[in-house]
Amino acid sequence: MLCLYIWGSHWGLPSIDPACLSVISYLQLVSEDWNVIECCNPNVSPTGELPVLRDGLNWIAGVHNIINHLKKNGLNVDENLTNKQKADSLAFTSYIEECAYDVLLFTWYVDSKNFVEVIRPLYAGLLSFPMQYFIPTQLRDFAKERLTRHGIESVGDTGFLMDKSTKLNKIVHESYDVLQKKLGDNEFFFRDQPSSLDVMAYGYLALHKYSELSNPDLATIFNTEYPRLARFCERMKNYLSSRPISKLPATDLPSFFSGLFSSPHTWFNRNVWKTYNVEGIKKEKSEAQIKFERKRNLSIFGAIGFVEKEIVDEVDYEEDSEN
């Protein structure tokens, strides 16, 4: 049984994360024998990211690793594509992960009204205490760092973002133009059947279209100026709606407070790498394990210090949003 650990659902979508939504959509196309767990905790992953797929004793993290693993095990939605189509799929997937993702980060985090009124409360509602106080700001810090390559600057003590050259506004139209041209008049990117490119495009564009934000400019541009892309999202959503998603409760996961009393690495060894102990094989720490332990420890021992700071920052954000 395949089990997928993801960020939680909202806005009528099975996940608020584009990578999670892409893998969910892929699994809906290729298998009926799988479940999802809305754990909303990237620290369950050896690499500190969601989605994570558990396939028996194997744990696979990251959208591309998961899709490649599924393909290698006979769940290949692209098996009928030509070599050129496969090459196009790789190229456009990379483009989507660059531009469409930056557009999403720009909309969710550069627009302070969206962040303060929608995005931060959304993540806070999905996360447990005390992660709800610092994870949203950590996600925003990631967006700030990534968007600096586009000239997005942080200003003021609270670190609000500004796009002084309006470069991201141009990227919005450029990325939609490229994808709508590639789609053409087809139902899906490679004519009449969805492929891995379709699930990747849907995973990102659905959050452009369906996110209910205080400032809905992005959804307005998407729906009014790019009707073929909008219809593509509706088509994918309807296509996938007939394929139910089986959810399991988020139980038996390493919690923040359990981490205070036992090593995260111990939990990970017991639940993920236990086959090595059974076989009596001594393994060196993998890079994934080292990153996992580092991220978990930083979360555990740094959280309490963040709580007080984030409570103060929350007041600052709310005051700034009112001005």
C-alpha cells in the first residue's frame, strides 16, 4: 500500500502545496491502491520536505523522486509519449517549477495583505503548536530569498517585500503566454490524455486559479486573460474528481513534544531504517539522514525562542495591514 504524506487541503483542493497536489494528481491517474495523510509536517521527511511517499519499507521524498519511483514500478502515465514529447515534458515541467512557482510565492508573500489575512492564518490552522507561530514566517523567508533573483527587496523591520521594478508582474504574463501557447486547443498538453506534464501544470496553476485571497489580482488575470488555461484547470479538476482520494488520520507521527524527550534520529531509525537493524548491517549516516536530524533539531530547540518573537511580529503585521 502506497501512503503519501502531504500538506493539508483547502479551497476545494486536496493540498495547498503545488508539489503535493501534483503527486496526488499523478497517483489518481495511475493507481487506486494508495492513501494520503495530511500530516502538514515536513519534518517527517528525511529531507525536510513534503510530499513524502512510503512504499513498504521505502520512503521517497520530493515530487520528481516520487514520480520516477512510480514509473519504475510500472505506474507510468507517460509510457505512450514519444521521445520528443518526453523531452518537451521535462522542459516545460522545469519552466513551470521556475516561473509558475515564483508567481505563486510572489502572490502569497510579496502581497502583505494576502500573507497577513490569508496565507499565515491558513498555515497556522494546519500546523500544531508551537510550529504555527514560526513555520509561516520561515516559509516567507524562503520566498524572500528565492525572489531576490527577480529584484524583490525586503524593506523595513518587519521585512515586507517590494517589487520596485514590477518584474514579477511581467513574469506572470510571460509564463501564462508560454503555457497557453503550448496547450493550444488541446484538452491536455499532449492532446487527449493527461500526462505527467499535465499534473505538474495543474499542481501549480490550480493554486493560481482557486486560491481565495484578499487581493485576487492573480486569479483575475488567470481567469479573464487566459481562458484556455482556466478551462484546462477545470477540465483536470473534473477529470480527477471521479477518482476518490482515501485519507488516513495523521497518527503515529513524530510530534514536536515527543521530540523533546527522544531523538528524532531514533524515531527515524526505528520507523524508516529498521530493516538495516534486522539484517545486522551497519550503515553510515546518509546525507538525507543528516539533513533530517539537523532540521528536526533546529525545529525542536529553536521553536520556543521563536514563539515569543512571532507573537510580537504578529502584532506588527496586523498593525501594518491596518495602515
